[in-house]
Amino acid sequence: MSGSNIRRSMPLFPMGIVMQLTELTARQIRYYEEHQLITPARTDGNRRLYSLNDIDILLEIKELIEQGVNLAGIKKIFTVKQEATLSALAPEMQKDKGKPELTDSELRKLLRSELIHNNKNRPSLRQGDMSRFFH
């Protein structure tokens, strides 16, 4: 882990600062924690402390909600993103080497579009792309 990654993951910010930075309420932030989208550190006095990475996640959640994605969709996007990261760390586990790889951003846009405009009568066009994340 590089120095900048270590700094980004350091729990430094109390709830009040995070609320100002994200323009989310304490209730919203706790709700996302309950759904395991973020996991802030706790002080000895059990107060939450958030890292820059936590703040980035909260801002991404806020953006997705503003675009009409529900919590289930957000969880799916984060799961795919996490699986993509794990796959990138272990390239020997990827089976479809001949296919062009989608970036996280491209895959997120495609998934978001499908979640918003989902047609229940046909399977997802992304099934083939997503299969590489689930072995």
C-alpha cells in the first residue's frame, strides 16, 4: 500500500465534518453504514471517524442516488467494482483474456443505465461481462 493510500484510509474526520463535506445528514450516513457501504473507524469513546476514502464512497453514493439508483443498485455497483478490483489484483484468475476489458467507470455507467432502464423480459446485456467477476 503506497503512502498516499495509507493517508487516504486514515480515520480522521468526525461526523460533523463529514456532514459538511458531503451535504448528507447524520441519519443518511448512519444508514449507509448499517447497509455496510462504509465502515468508519471508532474511537475509544465509540465515536465514528471517517477517512478520505469513506468520504469518496459517500459522495459516490450521493451521486448515484441523485441519478435515480436505489440502494440495491448501489450495492450491486459496489460489489461489481470490488470484484473488478480483486480481479485486477489477480490477473491470472481472469478467463476471458481475449475480450477488451471495461474500465470501472465504463462498467459502472453500463450497469447504472441497465438498472435505470431495465427491461424485465430479457437477460442483461452485461451478463457476459459480469461473469468474469464471479468464478
